[in-house]
Amino acid sequence: MLEIKKLSVSVEKNKILDNLDLTIGSGEVHAIMGPNGSGKSTIAHTLAGNPNYNVDSGQALFNGKDLFELDPSERSLEGLFLAFQYPIELPGVSNASYLKQILNVHRKYEGKDPIDAAEFLKILKEKSNRLNIPMEMHSRFVNTGFSGGEKKKNEVLQMDFLNPSLVIMDETDSGLDVDALRQTSEAVNQLRSSDRSFIIITHYLRLLEYIEPDYVHVFQDGKIVESGDKKLAHKIDKEGYAT
Amino acid sequence: MSKLNQKVDSHDCLIQIVRNNLVVSNESKYINCSALEESGSINLNIEVLESDIATRINLQALRDSYINLNIEISLLKGARLEVLDESEYSKGSEIKINSELKQGSSFELYRLNKFNQSTENKYYHTCNLSRNCVFKDFNFTNGSKQMTNETIISLAHEHAKYIGSGVVITNSTNCNNTLKINHIAPSAISDCSFKAVSRGNAAVTFNGKISVDENCSNTVSNQISKGLIMDEESKVNLIPKLEINNDDVVCSHGAASGKPDENVLFYLTSRGISRKDAEKIYIQGFLGEYIYKIDNAQMQAKAKQFISQNA
């Protein structure tokens, strides 16, 4: 599904990723752990097409397509989804209206008609219930005045709406209390399938206790320095990154 | 010269300026309306009498020529008037309104004008508010080649209240906006907001002046102006001015302009929305905050639609 080859990325001339290689197969869940500043969020934003991140060299093939030839919206339409660590506030636009717009953009790309208002409301209720999101939240402006947990749940809700094939979760667990973490993880687990892959970026083991990864990679100085299975996450939790 | 002088008969009143004449439809015991046309200039007098129910006027300028319109509005004690103008003024316009609000009256003015981009349009409004009057003034425009908006408000008696909101979405235009609020009496309130989107080599200026006289204790006055500059060639110039001559007041003002936040645009595009549509949503959001100040549901829907069509 995703093949990253010798990827080097810089931000304002500072090299962050250095000759990174990573291959993710269909249906696989890869966890990326690592200390602050090791390049975890950089890989997420680079794959999603954030213009602040410069690809100096390397390639990323997503379902056979050169990801770096696509603009951010095309990457999304092709099935890539980034759940932001810091979801952006959008005052003046209601959450319901926003969700409907992004859903219809994807439906149009798939050759479908815009969703009927009643059908949208039905789906919105169903998906919101799964995440324990009150319907009242959707009449508020996008992420504006939302708590940290509400923002993260709203990211997972968008993911659920857009039905992506590759999901990158950038520290989705930060800002979530125990209950919200469980609800969010359960929603993510329900979305796991053989044709959907996940990259889960996290500092902590606790998220991986709920969403069990197939592979764990440790980032340091823009490179993968160690890879393994879930046991590696337990080792990091016990010993830290220093050893 | 044509002259109309008739009583109009329901709370909903239609005033149309058409090719060869002026049409004032509907009769009402609550409103006196007369129109006089002379030397290409139309003089419209509207007097609203005291009533429990608001009178709604729909003003439609349908004439395919430059429109020079002078409107005198008089709201008698306790009267309520709502005016909606969605005219396009296809050949340009100069509109002068002089409104006088007597004690306890209420005036709502909604101007949603999508002007022809090649025309020149001027708008001047002077409004005098008596005790316990409320004037809600909402102006939405897409701008025109040359545009002038000037509103002067006098809060002449205690507990008069002005709520004003201006939204300009310009495209290759020069747009000069002036709003002067004069607090002449104590315990009056003014709350003004102005937002402009400037693009396509447009230049928007907003001069917002609040003056509070020495005797005006318990004044509350807020003014905020914001500009969104969509490209390198366009400009927004916001000039707030406060002249406060009394210490017992609550006054605030703020002005800010800048380009769209690229982080927001990236967020939207990362959801599959094209850059062009992301900018449109950004503009809708920027202006949408003000729409919620309109408490009239029908007018709020019209304002939303206007922004959606012109963003």
C-alpha cells in the first residue's frame, strides 16, 4: 500500500528525515514511537502534503502512485487521511456543514451524487454515537471551543466519514482522558480491515494497548533505529529511548 | 415627473423602481409612503406609524439606468420597520437615506447588494436615534468598481442602541467605508463590526470613528474591524478612531488584517477539498462569524446565501 524509499525531508533548511525507508502492507498497523523531535510528525505531514515540509529526495508510492506528484486534496481523495495532533479551528463554519462538505467532495470523486440531507443526518447520528459525541457539537464551529478530547474525536469522526485506505494518526491519544481514549480506540478498531492500513504515532504504550500494532518502529534523528512487534513498545515503556 | 401618494395596506410592502415609474404596492393603515421623481432623482418618503407589528418593506430597484434615490424615513413613537434591499443597481447608484427614529421605535435595515462590478455606487445614511430606539444595520456587498459607503449615527437620547455590521467581499474594486458613531446622550450603546475580503487588486478602506461627548456617562461602545487579504496585489486599510470625553464609559476597538492562515487551508485540503474551494470556505468562515449576529432567521439565511454565492 505504501512504500517509502530513501526519503529525506527538511523544514526551513533543517534536515528532519534522513534517508527513511518504510513499507506498509495492506491492512497492517504500524506504530511509530520516538522521542520529541525525532521526526514522527514530519513523516505524517510530509505524506499528507503539508507545504511547510520540503521533500529533498526520495519517493513515496501510495497504491502505486507517486504521492509527491499529488497535491494534498488529491492525496485525500486517493485515500490518505491524517488525523492531526493539533486539529485546526475553523470559526464561522458549523461542524455539520463541514462534515457534509468533505463527505460530498469524496462522493463526487467516486462518481456519486451529493448525500441527501436526511441520510447525512442519520449517518452523522450513528457515527457520533459510536464516539460518544453529542449531536449538539455539530452545530458549533469546527473545532472552535472544543476540548482537546472533542477535537481528537472529531478527527476520528472525519476519518470514519471519509473511509480512507491509509490512516495516519498523529498523537491522537494526547489530550484524551481514559474514557475518551477507550471510545476512540474502539472506534478505530471497528474501522480496521484487511484493506485499510494505519500509521499510529504515539509517545505512549497506553494507546497501543487498545489498538494493537503489527509493527513498532522507533524513530531517532529522522531514521528508524529499531523495529519489532508490540513487545518493542513494552520495552520502550519500561526502559525509555535512552538505552 | 411622476408622483405616487397612496396608503399601503399590509405589513408587507413592496416598493419597486421600474423603467418608467415607481410602484408602491399594498396599502396599510400603519405606513404612509409617497414617491416623487424629478430630474432623474427619486424622492421617497416613508412614515411608519405606531404598531405592535413590524412593517416590512422590500425595496427593489429594477430600472436599467443609474439610480439616484433619496429616502426619508420617519419612525413614529414605538413603530417598527424592517427594510430589505437586494437590488443589483445594474448601472450604478447614489442612495441617500435620512432616518429619524422616535422614542421606542425599532429599525432593521438589510442591504444585500451584489453590484455590477463595472459600476459606481454611493451610499450615504444619516440616522438619528431617540430614547429607547434600536437600529440594526446590516450591509453585505460584493463591491463595485468604485464604491462609497458612509453611515453617520447619532445616539441622541438615553438608551438608544445601534448594532451595525458591514461585510464587503471585493474583487478588483475601490471601496471606501466610513462609519461615524456619535454618542450625544448618556447610557446609549453602539456595537459595530466590519469585515472585508480584498482580492483581485482591490483596495478597501474602513474609517470607523466613535465619539463620546462629555455628558455621556454609562456609554457602551464596541468596534471591531477585520480584513482578509487574499493576494499580494490587494489592500485593506482599517482606521479606527475613538474620541472619548467621559471616564464613565466602556469602550473597545480592535482592528486586524492579514492573509489566510495556511495551516487552515492545509487542514481543509487534507480532507480532499481543492485549494480554490478551501479559500472559499475560509472566506465563508471569516465572514460567517458575523452572520450569527443577525437574530432574524430569514435575514440570517439570506446573508448566509449571499456570502456563499460571493465568497
